[in-house]
Amino acid sequence: MKSSLTAFILFITTIISLFNPSTQSKVSLSITPTVLAKSGDPIRIQWSGIAEPSKLDWLGIYSPPDSDHENFIGYVFLNSSVTWQSGSGSISLPLINLRSNYSLRIFRWVESEINPKKHDHDNNPLPGTAHLLAKSVEVGFGSGRVPEQIHLGFTEKADEMRVMFLTGDREERRVRYGVREGKLDRVAVARVERYEREHMCEEPANSSVGWRDPGWIHDGVMKNLKKGVRYYYQVGSDAGGWSSTRSFVSRNEDSDETIAFLFGDMGTATPYSTFLRTQEESIATMKWILRDIEALGDKPAFISHIGDISYARGYSWLWDHFFTQIEPVASKVAYHVCVGNHEYNWPSQPWRPEWSVGSYGKDGGGECGVPYSLKFKMPGNSLEPTGTRAPATRNLYYSFDVGAVHFVYMSTETNFLKGSNQYNFLKHDLESVNRNNTPFVVVQGHRPMYTTSNEIRDAPLREKMLEHLEPLFVKNKVTLALWGHVHRYERFCPVNNFTCGSMGLEGEDWEAFPVHIVIGMAGQDWQPIWEPRPDHPKDPIFPQAKRSLYRGGEFGYTRLVATKEKLQLSYVGNHDGEVHDMVEILASGQVLSGNGDSSVDGAGARGEAAQSEFSLLVKGVSVLLLGAFIGYVLGFISRSRKEATPKNSWTPVKTDDV
């Protein structure tokens, strides 16, 4: 009996020692370097001395470094290292500057401790934190107060360019700029603001899990710019440090050429797993657009991202990842946005009519539009009160001209019905367009008016858009209506009330109806099925409606090139950087065939020449840029995801998250 008791005590002691951090003193965890120069720089993480390593042992990433165990920002399973079974291993991870130091912790987790109530966005169980094996020293950034997350935007004036950036304090920062890189002799003082935890509406945005210090947002405007000239600029201060020198090409009112890159639903990528699914395809989208921008030389262009921006959804560090990822592009050209459901929606949002309950849910993660409203500053002064302590939601609807195109942005998340402020703005704006100066009008919003995806929750909202907005678009001869939300590309015929108008290619009568295109394929990886046959709703046969001329599921973006004679919109696929679909529209509103082969009386030759020249430039630059991005985006995040991909048994389960 005594021997049995002794054996039992020995067994219990062994189990306790296995999970007791004090008996795991031989587990070492080292980080090099411990001071990083800038956001996106990598650290090398090495560990050794783990007894009886398990495939569920994991590394937690924490910032601030004193966060509770459950409040990690991300995690990596140790079995991502090829030597993990020896109890030793190493991985590399890039770190984003969150204005607070990091610490890393190794935990043991066993299958018997899996909690089915604690899971991530894809219903995979979140790792447990009961058994800490090791904790690292702190890791920080030596850059201190140097601005980061730099991005440009247009103002209401064509001779201005806005630049926004982030720092860790509210001290005065400036923008210095000029036409010569070595002589930045003009200066603008940046205004500064921030938002607080109490401005968030719900969890996780206002919880200890999702909230992190958002930093201070600085906003400077470069004024009296010459037309179509390359300007060089820096942001910062003598006391806090200056950014590296960046450049952009100013708008040119004397040119009728327009170049833009447009997409929706991109998101961001992280080199670790976190509470939400992130969007790795966003890396390729930015890579190819950067290629295109480099090919332009000294031609101006801009970005249009129409909703579902970062997919942070209440986990604030994902906004930091997003802005770091787009900075190589957004610091070169203006980056314009409109609001999507994942920036805004929450159950008590001010405008939530009964018919919209299926559409307007909790998609914003409790952010209620606040980060979106402050981190961007679009032209105009549109805003809607939130009805909470949060500041009013901004950047809802606005417009501007670039070359031959008048661009209009709207919000599908706030009131757009007749009589609303937004409807009145859209009506006045569309009726006031000077078609001699800008023969093309492009309207953009997040949720589509037309789609053949089987996305039935938004059906009542689409009915309201068709009732209230389509007559406005048709009457004012809108050229293109671009939408996101559905994570596919789909191009429609010139359409009114679900009926295709004639394109007049055979000499028949025609009318200029808007061409609707869904462009929500820039990164988010949940793909809806197409609309099934009404008489066989469960059969996997999805006939393409007559009004839908092209649809595809490949990730990518669109490229718009226009002159006063012709507008051409091309769909570029991420897997090869090549054009997969294209539509041409004449200034008269006549839509040519989508393959670019048609021509009417030779009109549009300049547009074709511009697109041809652009394609040649792209091919030349592709030789230099193909397969590589810069800094953070492809330098380390791609490699880190390959090194850090969990090789456990969990299988991601897609959810119907649009």
C-alpha cells in the first residue's frame, strides 16, 4: 500500500513539474535584436530546453509587454520551426510599431484543455495560457518618435495634397516639401487628433482584448502646388525626427488623362495567427499596384478603396498593419476610401430601419466608424452623428474631378433614401457635373446595387438602392457604378431595372445606361456562391444571368485609364498581374465590347494609345519588380507566414463573412 502511494505521489509530482514554470527553468527564450529601427523590421526568436515538446506548444506575441496572458495580439505554434521536436527552434517575425514595447511568451497547451467556447474567427480553438514556460525580454523601436503610416489624399482644391501620418505623442509635427529633393523649402504645420477607448461602441473594440493605444494622427496640407509636377516631402520635426524623403506627382487640371487603381475589400496580412482571419492576398494586390505606379513615371494617379478597408473589426493593431502595408503605395499617390460594413456597423447605429436588420449587424467589431473617420480625411464635410460618445462619422460622401472623370463616393451604411442629406448631395452633385470638362462620371459605394452572388441578406437594401438611386444614376447618365462587398469581380451590361440596354454596335438605337461592376476581390478570401437556379436552389449549377457579362473569383484590382474620348477599365488578376477583362466606354456613353476589339468611327484612338503606352511601361517595370515588394510587405511577412504557419490539426472553416 505504501509503495502504491509513493508511486502515485511520484506520478502527480511529475505531472505538476511538467506544467510548473519554476521547474521549466531550463527553457530559454532569446530575441535578437531587441531594438528595431522601423516598423516591419524582423526579430529572430530562438528557444531551447523544452522537455517533451508538443505540437500545441505556442509562442504568444504581446504588446504592451505587461498584457494579461489572454490579451495577446497574435500567436505562432512552435512546430512551425523544423527543429521543434528537439525542444529547440527558431523563427523570424516582423514587428509593427504599436507605440509600446513587445514581449514574447511560450506556453504549453494540451488537447484536454481545449475550450470550445474560445475560438477564433474561423471557429478554430484559441490556444490556452495556463502553463507558461518562458518569457522574453522586452523588444522595442529605436526610431522613437519618427512618423510612420504615411498616406496621401486629395483635398477640395486641385493644387493641394494632404498627408497624414502617425506618431506616439501630440507634439507639433510639420511637412516640409519642394520640387527638388535636396531643397524642401516650404513648410506646413500638421493638425493633430486622436480617439480614445471610450469612443468605441462595443467589444472587442472597447475591451482589453481589442483595444490598444492608437497613437496620434497628424494631418498636414501641402498647398499651392504646380500642376503635374513631382514634389518631394518629409514629415516630422527636429525634436522627434523626420521621415525619409517621399515623393508624389501633383494633380494636373490642364491634362484630360485620368489614371486610377480601384478595388474593395482588401484588408491586411499578419505574419501570425490572431483572433480574426487576415487577408494574405492583400500583399499581391499592393505588389502589382506598386508595379503599375512605378511604371507611370511622372504621371499622376490615385487609389480608390471602396469599403472594408483593414478588416480590423475591433482589434486595433490590424489598422497598424494595414497602414504599414499600404505605405509604399499610399505615400506616392492619394489613397481614397468610402465606408464599408466592417468599418461601421453596430446594432445601435443611428440609421437602422426595420428592413435593414439583416444587413446592418455587428460587422464593425464595435468601432462604430471611429478609426475610419479619423485615420482618413476625405474631401468635403459629410458627417453623421453616432448617437454615442463617439465623434460623428466622417468621410461618408464626397466627389472630385481628375482629368476627364468626375468621381463620386457614397455610403451604403448610412441613409441614402430620398430626402436624406446624402441623397440630396448625390442629386445636386450629379446634376452639376460639367460633361464638357469631365465627360465620364464614376460613382462608387460599398454594397452593390447589382450582383448575381447568392447574397440574400442584402436583398432588401438592394431593393432600396434600385428604388431611390438607380433613377438618379440613369437620369444623370452615370458612366460606371463600382461596388465592393461581394468578394468577386463581376461586370454587367449597361443596365436599367435589370434590363440590358443596347450598345448600338450594329447601328441600332441605344441609350447610355450605367455599367455596374463589382470589384470586391482585392484580398478578403471568403467567396460567395453564385445565385443558383430558382427551380433547383440546392444544385451546384449557377447559370450566368444575361445582364452579367463577365464574372470571376480571382483576386485582383481594376485599372482605369481615360481621356476625354474614351474610358477603359481593366481587371488585373493577382496570380499573374495580367488583364483578364476590360470594358471601353466612349464619351457619348456608348459601351463598346468588353474585349477591346470594337471601335466606332475610330473614336477613342487616344484612349487606346494611352492604355497601350501604359501596358508597355508596366511590362518594362515588371522585370524589375516581379516577385519582390519592398521592406515589410514582401520582405518578411511572406517568409514569416511560411515559417510560422501552424502545422497543427485545425482546419480553417470559412464563414459567411462578407
